Amino acid sequence: MQSGTGRTKSWVLEFEPSAAKRPDRLMGWVGSSDMLGDQVRLRFAEKKDAIAFAERCGIEFRVQPEISRGLRPKSYADNFRPDRVTGNWTH
């Protein structure tokens, strides 16, 4: 499977959780009383827009560096190459 790069070019403003998550004994779910940390996620097209919004609203922020991904094109046919030396072979 090859993961695509669609919808990966936006900047996201997420809030730090202010309360620890705890398990619900009846349902077995995990939750918290923190609405901002769990449910609020803002997306921006540009980094400067996200920073400007945080500064305008007085929100303390931290910018994480972009992670560059090295994509290696793959082909399904490569699974059956005769010169392949690794993998699970059934024949």
C-alpha cells in the first residue's frame, strides 16, 4: 500500500490537553472533561495564518518542524521479480 500526500499541506492548531484521560468503567471508553484538547482542531492553509491567529487570540503556541517524507515509488509487480532475495515465498 502506498499512502498519498493529499490533504497534507495544511497547518493545524491543536490545544495541549489540560486534563488527563480516564477510562469509563461502564462502556470501556477513554475520555476526559477537556473539550479543547479533545475536540478542537483548527486548520490553516499557511503557517503565517496559523501564527497570526494564535497571536491575535493570545494562545501560546509552538511550531513543530515540517517532516519531509522520502517517497519510494513501488510496483505490485516487484513482488514477483525473479531476482528478489527477501520476502515470503511459497514456491
